[in-house]
Amino acid sequence: MITIEQRAEFRKHFRNNISIRLAADKMIKGIVLGCVVIAIIPLGSILLEVVRNGVPALSIVFFTQEPGAIGSDQPGGIGPAIQGTLMLIGMSSLIGVPVGVLGGIFLSEFGNNRLGHMIRFFNDVLAEFPTIVIGLFAFIMIVLTFGYFSILAGTFALSIIMLPIITRTTEEALKLVPVTYREAGYALGVKRWIVITKILLTSAKSGLITGIMLAVARIGGETAPLIFTILGSDQFFSGFDQPMDALPLRIWRLSLLPYDTATAQGWGAALVLILIVLSLNIGVRYIFMRKHGGGGRFRIKAGG
Amino acid sequence: METIKLKGGSPLIDKIFKIGAAIAAMYILAIIVLIVFQLISGSYDIWAKEGISFLTGSDWNAVEGSEVYGAAPYIAGTFVTAGLAMLIGVPISIGIAMFLSELAPKFLRTPLSFVIELLAAVPSIIYGLWGIFVFRDYIRDWIEVPLNSTFGNNVWFLSGAPFGLDIFTASVVLAIMIIPTISSISREIMIAVPNSQREAAYMLGATKWEVFKMAVVPYSKSGLIGASILGLGRAVGETMAVTMLIGNATGPSAWPTTLFGPGQTMSSIIANEFPEASAGSLHLAALIGVGLILFIVAIGINMVAQLLVSRVLKSHEGAVLA
Amino acid sequence: METVTKTPIKHTSVEEPRYKLIAENIVASYNGIVAVKNVSMKFKDKAVTALIGPSGCGKTTFLRTLNRMHELTKSAKVEGRVLLDGDDLYSSGEDAIIHRRKIGMVFQKPNPFPTMSIYDNVAAGLKLNGVKNKDVMDQIVKGCLEMVYLWDEVKHDLKKPGMSLSGGQQQRLCIARALAIQPEVLLMDEPASALDPIATQKIEEMMTELKKEYTIIIVTHNMQQAVRVSDYTGFMYLGDLVEFGETKQIFENPRNEITAKYVQGQFG
């Protein structure tokens, strides 16, 4: 038994370090706050510079015309790039969304077994893949096989990138639907596929849309896979067997040119791209917060 | 509340549906297998010609007649830039996560987390653009030149005239890019630490920082490591920003010997040289070979990361979509 | 709205009572709800005081104001004074951490640090306070583990992880951890409610020994336990202290009718 006297004795071995500890605590708080500031500054700078340098480049010509000759004083516009990005997003979604949603349904409704775990695991691994490898893959599978760069190859690559994102977000959205919805349906003798399509998908609608928007934002910004698949072009879409342009590619090409007009166009294109990507991401947050009141379930990732 | 009219439904369609869903899910596995297969077959020529020296050699010459390919400097470049990015990015990310989970006032938490996650939404190409036209000048003038002039002669990795398009700049931008990933997962992991742990530390008279050190960090250590490895995976696979900032060196001069010298990573060499490689050429096979190595490295890192993180976050939403 | 008639504290002994801890006019709230409405209590040294009352009566909130843990809760507010040997723990300008280590606390569910060994768990508070001398640390760890009747059970392997112990042992480990920082007072918030009867009994025996040298305050919803271990009992209801006195008197001869109803089990 430690008596009162012994306690007093033991306490003599306590160092009087309170003020040091409190000072260290304060210092750490400052450092940690500094980390937050360090992270936010680049974001602010990027947004600032993109707006500052990109706005002057905007014009009707900019949005609607093809690029002019390099280095000339008629720089033209980035019409084909905008068109290309929109077409790529559309076509990739045509493949990526149905397959992804179906995959998500599988994982959520039928996936509580070893096969499901394995698929889930590899799905998440695929979601983190270097997209340049996926671009190479699309190049070998499509471009080399068919002999030309085209929107098909680009769509192939982008749909692979979209896929794991949509699968995962669909599964999570479906998981949020209460079990009771399913049980009610089955109890009434309704077949599984009707329960899923009519009840579950409609309840999980906002989650699904959220996932699709995130995936679209992601592939909209992808550059690396496009290098190997659509190659880039100065003309508007001219056929399913022709190379074409897209915003990220155009930005890259423009950044390599030594002309001020090219750089200005590059910033303008960057502004358009970032507006698309950020509004999708912010829109996602807004929808999600309205439905679920905050929280960060879906993590955002950009194209590489 | 809407009423849904339900009919029983045909059992045959049900079966088809289930099979269809299974096929869609397994598509993912098929893709991964196909990727491996195609990368191997597409690069077969280079393995046949160079063998192991493709992994160990540093000479890189695409001129027909004296072709030689060695990817060692690029592999080193990937690891050095990713490693540096981690060195800078992980502490900052942990700091951000600590702020968001332990210190930030309630009203600030969600908006601040959101702003940081927006960093992850910015496409790599825009990081690159900003990097070459804005950030690079600051890095060069405020960090590289002073460091180089003071220590350049004594410290081997600070030598070389700094132009700003080099390993250092690429690594710093890479760090900025992986911070949102690491910090947001870390934050979730820290929040998951039960409050009873913190209370035990507070009871002993600990300061907030001591509570963090004693109760939060040990509890969440493996998850934090997993989050960092996920960041490493992202850094390894990053292409455009690195390509635009690293200076495009090839061959033996691409070895990362100094922070202020140009370099090359696996992903950047592919992006840089692909336009010059013709179909069927050995050059192309070499680039695909680099892609194969990158694939193996990335998939290895990502698998480890997923295993670590999903184990910790299992109770929440299963594995992590990052 | 019920009006609660409080019964004044009666001193039954002739000599001047020695109060180790005195709480004066404690008002505690969180999230805008006032959980403790103006409670004053005096706690005798070398005795066990039990706080009883139905769920939501404020007894745990009150307990947590005694070592300044309550202020960690969201939007928590505290008014009043807590005097330990005459020093007000709430004197303005002083950081709470100075005072928290003077009073140890044990929680409802055992919460040892999972990554630490048995030894390190007990020594955790010592390291915080800068104890460097290994012999002193060993002495304290041994002394505390003995006081909670754990020493013989674990002395052969103090490096074992704290989580490898049974639930009852873990709770005793947590008590040892709290005692290691040499507090004068030990607060226990339903310490045995998550434990089986045998583990509970061990803890109650331990309390009876410990009170010879410590001031112990225990919150419990188990009335039989209060009767078994405590010398004094305070009955709280809806944020007020309804009655306070010697345990025998509270349970056998309650002066307030709400107290009577509660100890007779008419509501809980």
C-alpha cells in the first residue's frame, strides 16, 4: 500500500516540466496549422494563375475554331479539344457506366464471398493504376491491332479507368440502402433483378450519380492514356478511324511550344478543363451533402 | 413517397441478370490479366535482346544500328522522386490529418477537408503547367539557387547549376499531389480511434499533443503506413506533372545524382519518347518494357497499401477508393 | 416539472471532519443541456463515497467535473469550485493538465493502451511527468500493481501486452495506471459494470483496502455495491443532489421521499 507520505516522496521524482510540455504543445499546434497552410497555398496559386492567365485567352474564336498554324498570329482556338473531351467522356461513359454499375451491383448484392472479396480487392488496385500503363495497354490492344489512332482506342482506355471508380461507388451507394428494402421486396416474392432495378437503384440514385460524376471528372483530366490512343489533332472530329484532340492533350502540346500565344492558349484550355473538373467535384459534394449531411465518403482523385 | 408497382418478375431474367452482373465484375480481373499479357508480349523483343541488362544497364540509344536500352536510371528516377515526395509529403499529410481530427473546430472540419481534397481533383497536366510557368521560378530562385550556392560544392546532392526543371522540382510538386490522398485517409483512420483511448491519456494529465502521441498514433500506426504507401503508389504512377518538370535526361546522365540536375522516371520516359517510337520497333518494345516494370512496381505497392488500409478501415466502408 | 426537495447534509460526528475534496456550486452543461444544476459535496479522506441515482441524473457529469475532464466534451461548460486540500482546481489561468494528474480516473470500460505492455501501461503517466529513475519507476509500478491485486498474477512477465489480460485484470491494470501518478483522490465511473461478478468482487475488495490511504469516489448504478463498499452516499436526481449522508443512513433511513423510492427500487 502506497501511503500518503510515500506518495509525496514519489512525487518528488516528477519533474516540473509542465511549462515545457505546454510550450511544446503550442509549438506543435503551430506546426500542424502550418502544414495545412502549406497545402492550401498551392491550390490557391493554381486556381489564381489559371484564372489570371486563362481568362484573357477566352473568346468565341477560342471555343469554336481549330488551332491555326503554329507560331502564326492567327492562333485559332481549341474547339476540337473541347469537342474531343466531350465525345470521349460521352463514349467512355457508354461503356464504363453500365459495366461499372453492374459490377457494383454484383459486389453489393452477390459479393459477400471469396470471389467478391477478390474482385473488390483487384478493383481497388486497378483504381490506383498508373494510367500511362493503361494507355500503353490500349495502344497495344486497339491501335496496333487496327492500325490507327482513334477515338475507339481512347474510349477503351478511359472506360478502363472509369470502371473501378463506378463499381466501387455503386457498391457503396447500394450498401447504404437499408436491408429492409430488400427484405420487403423478397418477402413479397419479387424476383431479385426487379428488386435491384426498381427499388435499390432508385433509392441509391444520388449515390450512383455522384460516382459517375466523380469518374467523369477523373477521366476528363487524363492525359497520359490519350497520348497513346488518340494521338492529338488540329482538326475537329473526322472519323472513327482518325486521331483526335482532347483538352488535356492540347494543353500538353501547347505547353511544349515556345510561343507566347501558345502558352496563353494553354492557360485558357487549362481554365476550361479545371472548370469542368472542379464543378463536377463541387457538384458531387453538394448533392452528397444534401442527401447525407456531410462526411467524406467518396474520395476525389484526378487524372494523371 | 412514391409508390412502386411491382410484378413478380421472370426467374429466367433473374438468372441472366445475376450472371451478367458477375461477368461485369469479373471483367476487372480479365482486364488485369490481359494487361499483363499484352505488356509482356509487346515488350518481348527487348527482353530477348537485352535480358537482365535492360534492368541494370544505363545506356539508352534509339538510333538504329547502335541501339541499346537500359532502364536502370529511370527505375532509380522513379524511386528517388517518389521517395523524396514521400519525405516531404508524409509529414505534412500527417500534420494536416492531425489538425483535422484533433484540433480543428467543428465548423472548420468539413470545409477544410473538402478544400484539401480539391487538390486531388486538379488534373496532373495542370499541375505540370503551373509547375513550369509559375512554381518552377519560385523553387529555383528561393530554394535551389541559395542552397546550391551555399552548399553546392560540399554536398553532392545539391551540386549542379539549378535551372528549376529537375528532380527536386518534380519531387516537390509530386509531394503536393500526394498530400490530399495521404492526409484524407490518415484523417479517417485517426478519427476512428476510440475516444476512450484519448480519455485515458487526458486523465494522466497529457497535453493534446501528448494525447496524440500516446493514444492516437500507436493505435492507428498500421493504417497511417498504409495511407502513406497509397500515396507512394500514386507518386510512382504519376506521369504528366513529372514529365513536364523533371528535365528529360536520357541514358547515364539520367541517373539521379543531384537534386538540381535533370532526371527521368519510368513514366516520363514513356511519355517523352513514345511519339518517336515507330510500331514494331525495338524502341517501342523497350518503352513497353519500361511500362511492364512500372506495372509490376505499382501493382506491388498498391496491393500492399490496400491490404494495410482495408484492414484498418474494414468496419467503415471496406477497402478504400482513393 | 417535479420540484425536488433536497435534504441538508447533517454532520453526525463530533470532531471536525477532514474533507479532502470539496465541490462547491457546480453547474455543468454540455450541448446546451444543464446536467448538473448546482451541486455541492464534501468528500472525506480515507473513505469511499458513492454517487447513485437513475440514468441521466448527472452523476457521471458531476464526477467528471472533479478532475476537469468534463470540459473535454463538446460545448461543455462548468461553473463552480473544486477544492483539493484547499486549492481550487478551477482557478483561472491554469491549464487543466496541471490538475488532472492530481486525481486519477477509471472508466466504465477498461481502456488500457493496446500497443503497450503491462509495465508501460502503468508507467505511462510517469513518463509524461518526467520520471527518469528506473528504480523509482519499478518501485511505483510494483506498488501500484500490488495495490490492485495484479502483481502476483503478472509479475513473471510485465512485458506482456496489456490487452492479453482478461477484462477484470485489464480494469485493475487501468486502476494501477491511474494510481501510478500518485493522486490523492481516485474517481471511478461504474468501474465494474462491464465485468463479471468475480472480477467485480475483486475490485470491491481492492477498494476497501485502498480507501485506507486514498479518497475514493465511485459512481455506481448498483445499489448493493454502494452498500458494500461505500461509507458515504450521495443520491442525485435530475441534476440535483437530493440527499447526502452516511451510506447506512441513506439506505436504511432515507430522509427524502425520492431517495426512499429510489433505494427501494421503485424506479431506476
